[in-house]
Amino acid sequence: MIINMAATMRSLVIGCCVVVFCFERARSALPIVVNTWPFTNATDAGYNVFLNGGSVVDAVEKGCSKCEVLRCDGSVGEGSDPDEDGEVTLDAMIMDGKTMDVGSVGCLRNISSAISVARMVMERTDHTLLAGELATKFAVEMGFKESDLSSNKSDTMFKQWRANNCQPNFRVNVSPDPKKSCGPYQPTESTRLLQENSRNDKGVGYLNHDTIGMVAVDKNGHVVSGTTTNGLNHKVPGRVGDSPIVGAGSYAQNEMGGAAATGDGDIMMRFLPSYTAVQLMGSGMTPSNAALFSIKPIIKFYPDFNGAVIAVNSKGEHGAACHGSGIGTFHYSVKDNPDQVNLFSVKCV
Ligand SMILES: *[C@@H]1O[C@H](CO)[C@@H](O)[C@H](O)[C@H]1NC(C)=O
Ligand SMILES: *[C@@H]1O[C@H](CO)[C@@H](O)[C@H](O)[C@H]1NC(C)=O
Ligand SMILES: *[C@@H]1O[C@H](CO)[C@@H](O)[C@H](O)[C@H]1NC(C)=O
């Protein structure tokens, strides 16, 4: 991975200079590929599609696929972060900002290439979101192969979690006490008022939520976004996170831009941060400010949440914002030239 200091400096200067000048300086070349985290091999894979004359939809699919194959940080693709039963399930989406067409899959079982199945939903159905084992059935019809998504690593994670009395645990208001015991659980008679604003103790930390989210813009300003992840470690079976939810995990609209989110998806999806960031860019806000204002409403309700949003407008200007001590400084990857991926960082608010 290459950290381009010149590019980083340039991005820092933008905040305090004259607006007209800034736009000139901040503008990246098109095409551009931007993704969450230093997953630079994914950035390269996306950009290579442009170099080979492929489409922006191909770029996002191939870029996200790369992370599925590499199992980026264990949070993307098969083989890690099992649910309460030890099963690994995947969430993914792709959105075409030219047509506003979307394909997504939630809680996909037994198929490793989730982003490609999402693309099939977009291009081979009139639907937006397919879920669970019926999404698997669809994928098999479309030619994908079923396999076991667990690995020694996910099996070990599952066994250690069981041995640790199933901690951390995402159940509430059930008995036996989910803070002390494994299930099966039943609902308790009364529910207590939940203070859900501290999730750091449940392992919703850095390595448990680093979904890849990607935005690419081709030379004509055609914007596409995508995400793919295996979701939250030890999630309740059936849980679908923010990644495949339109406007939460990502959003794209030509002439405005694209955005993608990573972090505590159960919280973030309640606020549609990617949709918000794109709308704000559409009304003229810079990508950095749009990302920041997309997470501000979340902070008000969940002061401890961990999450980040990347935003790219249709001219290829980009920015990001993040929140939470679980992240601290957020890094994202940008490629707008054939030579190298640039890594940008923002301090979390
Ligand atoms: C990324 O690609 C480089 C060069 O192709 C390779 O050496 C490296 O191992 C890759 N990174 C990961 C995490 O696989
Ligand atoms: C589907 O995954 C489960 C584990 O989650 C595994 O037991 C099963 O063999 C897989 N099915 C196929 C057809 O690979
Ligand atoms: C996975 O675990 C099995 C035994 O449980 C072992 O034989 C095998 O070598 C392991 N595979 C890897 C890739 O570590």
C-alpha cells in the first residue's frame, strides 16, 4: 500500500482555501475508484476494469469481489465472523446511479461471491433484495456453486464464543440472561428500557465491522456503488446488517455522487447515512461535509457508535467522516490514475 503524502497534503489544504480554487485542486481525475479501509488490492482490481475498457458496474463488482476472495480483514467474504450457530452468511449490494437499479442479498447462505449474486438480482430480476436460503436457490439457478462458507477460523471463533458463555451477545430481554448464558432463549415477561448507546463491549469494534464499501465513477460521470461483508461476529441468525440496505450501506445517483458506510450497521441503517450524504452532495455540499453531516444525526442518539462514511461526487471529488474511539482514524483508498492507490485518512469526530 502506498501512502501518497502529496495527495494527503492537498486534501488537507482544501478545507481552508478559497472555494473556486479549492474545487480545481480537489478535483480528481475520472475515472475514479474509492473504497473504505486500506483494501488497496480491491481498489486496484476495480480500477483495472477501467484500464481494460470495462464498465463502471464491472469495476464495482470486480473490486468488491477481490475483497471477498482475499477475505479482507476477515470481515468480507467467507470463512470468518460466524453467527450464533457457527454459520457464516453474507450481505452485499450494488447500485447503478444512472438507472437507480439495485440488486442486493441479505443473509446469503452457502454462496461465497455475494456481490456477484447481488448484481444478478439487479440485472436478472425486477426485484431489489433477496434473502436467506431462497437467495441461495436463486444464485444456484444463475449458475453459482454452493459451498460451505465456514473455515477452521470461523469454527474456532464459534467454539471460543461458546466456551466464553456466548459473550459478546446481541440478545436482550430474554432468559436465561444473555449476558451470562448461552441459549436457547425465551422472551422475558417484561422488557426493560434499553440503553443501547454503548456497544463497544459487544465487540462492535474496529475488526468486527470493516465492510468494504466502494464507489466508482467513470469518465462520463456514471456513478455506481457497492458493498459486501460477512456481517457482525456472533450475530443472531437471520440478522441482516446495513450493507445490503439501499441508502444505508451505499447509495449512488448520477449528477450527485455515491456514498458507502461501514461500522455499526444495526445503528447506522436507522439513519440512511449513504442516502443522506448523496442528497447533500446533490445540493452542493462538498463530499467531506456531506459525509460528516450524514453521521451527525446518529451521534445525537448514539454517542458511542463506531462508523464511517465515504462520499464521492460525480466530478470525482471525495471525502470521508467517521465517529467513535473504536476507529479513531479512518483510512480509505482512492485510485484515479493508473500508477498507484492513494490512501487518505480522517480523524474521527
Ligand atoms: C495485494 O496484492 C499484492 C500484489 O499483487 C500482493 O503482494 C499482496 O499479498 C496482496 N494483499 C493481500 C492482502 O492479499
Ligand atoms: C452449506 O453450509 C453449511 C454450513 O453452514 C454446510 O454444512 C453445508 O454443507 C453447506 N452446503 C453445501 C451444499 O455446501
Ligand atoms: C483445519 O483443521 C483441520 C483439523 O481440524 C486440519 O486437519 C487442517 O489442516 C486445518 N486446515 C487449515 C488450513 O488450517
